[in-house]
Amino acid sequence: GIIAVFESHRAKGIPDMYSLHSWCGMATFVLYLLQWFLGCGFFLFPGASFSLRGWYKPHHIFFGITLFILSITSCLLGITEMLLFKISDSYSHFVPEGILANTLGVLLVAFGLVVGYVLTREEWRHPPLAEELALSMDFKTLTEGESPGGGS
């Protein structure tokens, strides 16, 4: 994906990384890679402690939402950039390409709003698995000075 962008620019003689679209796109790409590697390290690596995973989970969620917003932003900026380069002279005359691009932009924003709504609904949150609940209860009792089995 990202290599194709640079090769396409090179073939057409277009400079790289000059627009807000390219900066946001590169930030999205780099943060996605970072999120992926850290997520694998914290959640798939067997040596990561539960307390470390618990510390990282809210950060992982925050940056996941941030990446989603950055992705939509990069797409909207790319659509706008394409409109400026391809049909800037006729865009204000409601040409089909402009209407299609605007419709796509509105659909992207609507999709982002729906996802944001779903993410904020407590009743749609995935309930914890039994083993996750047992681990969190054991961790809670240990931090309160009790034994995991419930006895003292």
C-alpha cells in the first residue's frame, strides 16, 4: 500500500510528503504499526504481566479510537486533494465526480459517527469472558490483601 503511493508519485514526478493528506496518512501508518507491535507485545507475548496489560489496555483503546479518527481524516483529506487536482475548474458546477466524492465524504463521516456511537454505548460492550472475570477478581482480592480463593 504505502510503497505503491511512493512509486506512483515517483513515476508521475509528484513530490512526496508535502500535503496535509500525506502527513496525516503517514502519521496514521506509523501509529498503526506502533499500535500493532505494542498490542502484540502486551497481549500476545506470554511474559507480559497482567498488571502491565491492565496498564496498557486503556492506552491501546485510546490509540485505537485515535487511529480510526485519523484514518477517516486522511481519507477526507485525500478526497479533497483529489478534487482540487482533478476537477478544480469545474467542481463548483456540480459535476458528477464532485457529487460522488462529496457523497463518499459524507458517508465516511456518517460511518465514523455510527462507530463512535457504538463505542460509547455501555449496553453494547462485550461482556468479559469467564476466565477474564476470574483473573480480575483474583487480582482485586490480592490488592485488597485477601487470598484469591476468598478465605483469609
